[in-house]
Amino acid sequence: MVDTWVVDSDAVVARRVRIVVAAVLTPLLLAAVVLMIVMWPGGGVKVASYQTATARGEVTAVKACPNVKDQCDEATVELTSGPDKGQVVPIQVPKSGQTSIPVKAGQSIMLGVQDAPTVADRYSYVDHDRTKPLLWLAVVFAVAVVALSRWRGFAALIALAVTAVMLTQFILPAILKGENALLVAVVGGTVIMAIALFLTHGINAESSIALSGTVAALGLTVVLGWFFTKFCQLSGLASEGASGAKALVPDIDLTGLLVAGMVIGALGVLDDVTVTQAAAVWELSASNPSASRRELIGAGLRIGRTHVASVVNTLVLAYAGASLPVLLVFAIQDLPGRAVLSTESVAVEVVRGLVGSLGIIAAVPLTTALAAMAVADRSRDLVASADN
């Protein structure tokens, strides 16, 4: 019996592979960090004319509006936040039969705040307040992750928080400030992946190889996304919120924003694929330290094919699910398939799904080959010497 725990040690990873990975990955990460610092948005990006004051309140009672002509209900709401916290105000809400989710006593709702002489006229109904159920869902998710993965799961939650901070404090504000959306997405995505992988899996050869495969596949996704966006003549205007973004930032490149969305959308799946492939090759080598490079690549690719087959389908279904209402409208209209596919709102999702899938497909052989070169041809003597 041979103790193969040393497969996780960088000491048994081929020195030439470590040098190549460090020589390529280190400058890329440094460049990404420098570009992020240069493009970091200084100051706020809020537009004063688009700001809306909000408040929350708890519904204590609901009754029909006094005026029979008004097609609404009147809710008695105790304000739980805002400048008039603690006061009770009447709020007009959608009538029970006119909305799928009626307002009921005991519920919390969100309110808009306007300038008005009286408190009763100052507030208006916006939507249900879903903060508490979303918080409970987040707690259940966090507990499940930590219960299964323990400290590594805790590190993954921290990485998730870092991702949220990067999106809200760098990527979105930088784009709103007028920076190139695609460059911002690539830089931000690279930094996010580096932090997530190294924080979750440690700074070692395995995570470095997974990151290298991720960055390489990300680059291919950018090139393919840009090419097919131009080739398919996609303007980006059909994307949800594009017209609003254009109104806020007239100089924004919607085509670049579209490709940037493809890049960010594919990041999470690329991370999953590359980490799995690197870990699979490491484990295959652990079970057979003398396995050759060809044997490891062959076995790794067999695992990768199965993984990609399910992941690609998941990615395409995720994009299809996001555009399901649009597809439903087309189905009702009974348009020919060719006409549906040529519509920009559908073509955008097709390009997203297929370009992201191509990036995933490329990530498998890239990561598998690099990992196999790192740990192949290790004899039992090498493993034993590493143990000593």
C-alpha cells in the first residue's frame, strides 16, 4: 500500500508546469488588479433625478376604498421605517381580485415617499416587502453550505460576498461612469475568480491550474461573444433594462454591455467545470501515481464529457427560463421557428447560451491537459520520497 495523500502537495507537481503557470498567471492577475485600480469609480454614480425615497410599513387592516368608483382597497399601514416611523396612514393598494398577490393584514409592504403637505398623501404602495423571507432563504442556504463543506463552505460564502461587493462597487459603477463595459467585465471577472478560487481552495498548484483554465476559457468566451454579437447584428437594445441604461448613460456601448453580460453569466459555470476537472485529475493521479499523461488526459476527458453534457444543458435551460415569457408570447402568435429565432430578444439568448457553452467545452480539455502535465508520470518512488 502506498500513501498517496502527498498528491495534494505542490512538491510532486512538475516544476516546469509550476513555472509556466506562475509566469503566465501572475502577470495576468497583476494586470487585472492594476486595471481595476485605474478604472475604479471615484465617488458616487447616482443620478439625483432618478432617486426615489422609500419606506416600509406593516398592514394592520384592509377595507374597500370609501369612494365606490375607486377600483382599489384601502390598507391601514403602520410605518416601520422612514421619516414618519410609528405613524398610521391609509394607503391605496390594488384590489384583491385585480392582483395575483393581494395585500392582507399582517403583511409588510414597501412604500414610495413623495413631497406632500400631509402624511396621508405622502406615501404610496410600491410592492410587497420580501426582505424577511429572502433573509430566511439566505440563512438556510448558508447553513446548508457550511454543514456540507464546513470551513471550505464558509470560505465559499466569503467568496460569494466578495463577488457581490465587486459587482456593486466596481463592475456596475465603472460601467455607469463610462468605462468600456467588456473590459470592466473581463477585469472584474478575473479578479473575482482569483479571489474565489484561492480563498475556497487555497493558493496551490491545483487551484492555480483551475484558474488558468478559467481565464483561458473566459478569453475564448469574450472573443466568440464579440464576434457572434457583431455577426448576428445584435444591437443590445432588446435586453431587459437596456433602454433605461442608455437613457442614464447615453454614451454606453450596448453591444459591449451585451457581451459583458455573457462573460459574467458564464463565469460561475466555468469555475465549476475547471475546479472539477483539476480535482478529478488530481484524484486520478492519487489512485495511480504512476499513471502517464495520456492515461490521465483520457480518464479526465471521460469525466469532463459527462460533466459538460449536463452543465451545457443547464446553462441553455437557464437562459431559456429567463426569456420564457417572451417565448410564450411567440408561441401564442404561432410564428414560424425561423422568425422567432431571428427576433433579437430570442437571438440574444441563443448567442448567450451557445457562446457560454463553447467556453465551457473549451475549458475541459484545457484544464485537463494542464493538470495532467502537472501530475503525470509520478513513480511510486517519487510519492514515497515526498512522504519522507
